[in-house]
Amino acid sequence: MAPHPTTPSKTGAEAPDVARKAKLRRAALAARDALDPAVRRSASAAIGRALLALPELAQARLVGAFWPIRSEVDPRPAVEGLRARSQAVALPHVTPDGLVFREWRMGDALVAGRFGLSEPDPSLPPVEPDALIVPLAAFDRSGQRIGYGRGYYDGAIARLSKSRAVLTVGIGFAAQEVERVPAEPHDRPLQFVITEDGVIRCDRIA
């Protein structure tokens, strides 16, 4: 899962939310890690099929995806499906200024990035996806997510959304759902979350 850039230190009233997020992150990642590998593979396949069936995603010209690490949902079969129906795909590159997306084509070599990530060739030009498939550590049904605590995807969503609407679809296992994620001012809620149990349309939830 792509980590997130460091956010300013929190004090006062914000500190309890930061601590609660850290606790929720640890619990959700432990639940994800505890899933049997065969269950993860089956669930990832179901999530990939739901991604490809999502009408809103089918309308995107360029989709930002990610290469999985550790026990994350594996979106690679869905990426192949996107490419097969002539949708372009970009992958994130972690830079000191945040996430930069670069187009990736089947067969292109990936390079080792920070945090054990596989990233596109950094010499490729940056692109701006119309939709993002977003990794997560934990999520709730309002679309709030917890990543790795550094804010990369929140920053990327905010930047890309300045000039146009950007579709955001989080993917995770049902075991990663929590009752409520404490929201901070910089957080950017997702429009959809997809698990093996189905599609959650977050922008319809009050």
C-alpha cells in the first residue's frame, strides 16, 4: 500500500483522533494480515470484478491504480481488465512533494521505490488520472479511510480535484471496515469503497 507524506504534528483536541486512528490502523491491518491467503486471493478476485463492473469507473479515460504490497487487495487483474478495454492506467511514484502518477502499460518494467513499493519509471512524464483506485488500511461507510498515516492520497486527491471532478474508489477487505474513522480537516472521503461483500456508495450516505 502506498504510504502517505508526513503531516504536521497534532496537539490539543486533534491528538486523541490521531491516537485513535493509529489504534484502528493497527487493528485493521492485523485483521487483514490474519486472513488466509486463499481467502485473500478469492476476495481480491471478487473486488476486481466489481471494480470492472462499476459504471462510473468505466467512464474514466485514465485510471490511477497501485501495485500491491504485503497483504493488500491485489488490483492487478482489474488493471489488466482496464487495459483490455482501452482505458489507460497510471501508477503512483512517491516523491518528496507527494504522489506523482505516471502512465503504465502492460510489460513496462517497474522500479523499486521507497517503503518496498513497485513504481513506474521516474523518467516518464507525470499524468493526471480521472479516477483513482485507492488502497487503505481501514475505512467506514461514510468513505473516510485510514492509510499509513502520511497523507499521500489525501494530498493527491485534493490536488487532482482542483481543476475537475476525480472519481475515488477505495478497495479493501470487509475485515478492514470500522464503525467510524475520526475525520481530520485534510482527509478526503472516498466516493465508493469496494470489498468482497460488494460496493458501498459513500456519497449517498448521510
